[in-house]
Amino acid sequence: MSNVIASLNDHVRRIARREIRGQAKASRRASAQFRRDIAALKRLVKELQSRLADTAKRAGSAVRSAATEPAPENIRFRADGLRAHRAKLDLSAKDYGKLVGVSPLTIYHWEAGKSKPRRKQLASLLSVRSLGKREAIKLLADE
């Protein structure tokens, strides 16, 4: 009887191993497929993030350039006009530079004709040109 029980136990073990091997093989295949799918999804996410960043960069530069450019295209700059306006407001180059958003040395170079303001700075100059003496002093006091 013990011989029958031992052979029966051996037979059950073999069948169990065979079943486990088959199920493990299916699990390994599924796991490998899941890993491949996850890797593909990660690549896709990375590509989409890259595209989004490029699009945002392009859209941001378009928005920034539209925001920094003044509406009128025909703004003229005259060095003597800047000098006269600064004298009219009775402001130092330092104070006038604070209003425009540039350094005092830049104001001196503009007045001397050594350099010219950029488009963004022309827009700032245009807004400062519309100020009176009291408004300019008030803006400087607020800073």
C-alpha cells in the first residue's frame, strides 16, 4: 500500500509541476507584453511632452513678441526730443531712466546719439512722453 501512495504522490507532483509551469509561462508572457506596452507608452508620453514644450515655446514667443511690440509701427526717435523732454520734466538721467526702465548711461547715450533705443524701449519712451511733470514725480515717488 505504501508503494501505491508513493507512486500516487509522485504522479500528483508531476502533474502539479506541469500545470504550474504552464501557468507561469503564460504569466511571464503577459508580464513581458505589459512591460513592452509600458515602455511604448512612456516613449509616447515623452514625445508628446516634447511636442507640447515646443508648441508652448512657439506660442509663448509669439505672445511675448506681440506684447512687447508697440501698436504703432511708425514711432520715431529723436535724441534732441528726448533731451528736451527730460529738461521739461526737470529730471536727472537716473530718474528718467527709472521711468523708461534703462540705466542713466543709456539715457546719456541716446541723448548724445551714440545709440538708439530698441523697439521695446521705444514703447516705454512713448508712454513716458505722455507724462507731465507731476505725474512723473508721482511715479518716481511710488517706486
